[in-house]
Amino acid sequence: MDSNSDLLDGIDAIVSIRNAIIHSQEDKRKKLMKLHWRVKYETLNLSLWYIELLILHTLEYNGKYSNRCTDEPWAGQNEVNVPWVERKKLL
């Protein structure tokens, strides 16, 4: 986690930031502080989105939900089917 380019994808960002917080050592805290605020913000949103989807899946919800990771400017425009329903449609 030396720079933003060291993060391969969203999952890698979540794991790296989590490990820097949980297994806190001075060098890890310094690397975490060097991350751009936008990387930390987007990692937080991605983490929350995964948790929301996990809860919906656990509750066997199969409808529409408000996707926090879209760029839609108006309320209601970000409503989509849960991913597992969309996947069934493709099969």
C-alpha cells in the first residue's frame, strides 16, 4: 500500500485498509494516511454496498434496491434489481 497504484481492485483496497487499521503499526498508519481521501471514501462506500447486498441475500430478498454506488443524480433512478436476480435472467 505504498501508493494508490498498489491497490489492484476494490477488494484489495478493502483488505489493505482494513489490515492497516486492525494490525496497526506506525509504517502501516503512515501508508494509510498517504492514501488519497477519494480512495478511502470509495472504499468505504464499496464496503457498505457489499454489506447491504450480503444482508439482502441472507434475507432472500429478490426485488429492487437503491444502489449506493451509482452516479444517478435523482432519488429513485438508482433502483436496480439485486445482482442475483439479474444473473438468473441472463442464464
